[in-house]
Amino acid sequence: MKKQPDTSAQYDAVIAKCTDIFTRKAVDYGTAWRILRTSSLTDQIYIKAQRIRSIEEKGEAKINEGVEPEYIGIINYSAMALIQLEVGVANTMEELMPAEQAVELFTKYLHNAKALMMNKNHDYGEAWRKMRTSSITDIILMKLLRIKQIEDHNGKTIISEGLDANYYDIINYAVFALIQLDEQKQ
């Protein structure tokens, strides 16, 4: 009998990789990304998701990086967007935050995303495991279009979830995609 995958451990492994990259880049670049408005972060995430979809449709990439770094970028930019929603945009060098504080906030949001995933995963019975990775990419793109609409309406919604809920969902779908890609390699 095949052993049931440990979603929590798989999630933690993906997040550890994302956190390592975020932390090392914070050392290299500081927190210059704090100058970005959430709409700019949304566009960065969109570019990464669109590249993934393009590679999925064409079956090849001209730049030999694969899609895994793009999903990691999606996770990291989404966490940055959540940080920006909480603390606001920095307009000057003096408003940038120390790398340690950024890593602390980054970790907090990824922890929140995992808690949300565990609750939803319980209710949905790990349905994501039966999804195609290409469908996950499409859902990420759909969520980004929703975010763009909300941003275009100055963050106001009538009935829909806000920006933060969509960024959390994007993080979780990107983690699912990375878990699936890792399982396909094994």
C-alpha cells in the first residue's frame, strides 16, 4: 500500500526553500522592494505566472530556468505584498526596514498561509492533489486578475474577499504546484 504524502511536511519544505531565498536576497539587496506598491507586486506575480503558462503551452523554455523558480517568486512576491498591505509602502531609504524585520514578517505571512491551507485542505480533502499543475497556474492567473480588479477599485469590494485573501490563496496554490512538480521528479 502506498504511503499517504505528508502535506504539512511537504509544505514546510517548500516554504523553507522560499524563506532561504528571501533571506539571502534581503542580505544582498536589503529591503529595496519596500518601494513597490502592491499593484507593482501584483504585476511581478502576473509576469511569473504568465511565463509559467507560456512554457506549459509551448512545452519548452528558451531561458533554461524551468518553472520552479517562477513559483518560488510567486510565493515570495505574494508574501511581500501582504507585508506591504500591513505596513504600507516605503517612499524613502529611511522608510526601508531592516532585513531581520522583513524576514520576521515574511515568516509570519507564510505561517498564516499554511494555517489557512491546513484548514481548507481538511475541508476539501486534498482535492488539489488531483488537479493538473496547468489548472493551478490558471487559478493563480485568475486570482491575479481579481486582485487587479480590486486594485482598480481602490481595494473596495461589495461581496468578495479582499486583496489579502487572494494573495494567501496564490501562495497556497503555488506551494501545491511546487509539491506536485517535486513528486513528478521522484
